[in-house]
Amino acid sequence: MFTLKAKKTGPSHNISNFFAKAFTVIFITLIVIIAISLMLGAFVFGFIGLFKIFGVQYDSFLSLLIFLLLFFIIGFIVDLLSIFLINTFSQQIRNSKRKFLVRLVIDCSFSWFAIHTADELIRSITIPSITELIAVFLLFLLEVVMDMNSKGESNKNSLVP
């Protein structure tokens, strides 16, 4: 009959296996950190560029980072409510243009609330109202384009005409 022989695993085999696994985990973690850093960096520098173009005044780079962090926190909370309202209203409306208009009004209103609240809470940054509205509209357009790319244009439940 056949007998199976167990491989001998010595201390050197266990150590090399551990280092291979550790290297893999560290490498994947590093890739994820770099990807997240690039996305956040693009977002921060995008806002900095937008603020430079529209004449937003801020005292320091740190105050701008605190503003963006506060905007993310408030925006996340408010976005949950806006998504709920958009989905609720979209079930009631059949016309795709009206759905898009409802999405525009709700999403822009809640995004403006987040930006305006963060602006009012951080005294070292001054954003004119027109700049807040332009930023909100640009964020809305970016979200619509991202939704179109991720869902495809054939989705009938979408709020995009």
C-alpha cells in the first residue's frame, strides 16, 4: 500500500513562511494606504484649487484641513438623510426629469447645509455664499457622473434622465 510521508517542517521553514505572509500583508496594506492617500490628496488639492480660483480666504493649511474634515463628518451624516429622502421621493415620481430635479434640489440643499455649517463653525476660513453654491453644484455634477459610470445608463431607477 501507499503511505503518505509528512513533510518535515523545521524552524527555518516556519520562519520563512511567516516572513512571506508578513511581507504580503504589509505590501497589501501599503498599497491600500497609498490609494486612499492619493484619493484624499486629490480631493484636498481640488478644494484648494477651487478655493484659490474663487477667492476663499483661510488663515492656514491646518484650518483648511480642519474645515474639510468637519465637512466630511457633517456631510456623511447629512448625506444619509438625503439618500433616504431621494429614494423615498423617487418611488413616488414616474417622470425621469422630475426625479432628476428632486435629486438636484435635495442633494444640493443638504450639501450646501454641510458646507455652510462647516464654514460657520471654523472662524479661520471665509467662504462667500456664491462659492458655496458653486462648490455644491460641482459636487452634485461629480456625483451624478460617478453614478452614471458605476450603474450604467440603462438603470431605470436612477434619478438621472
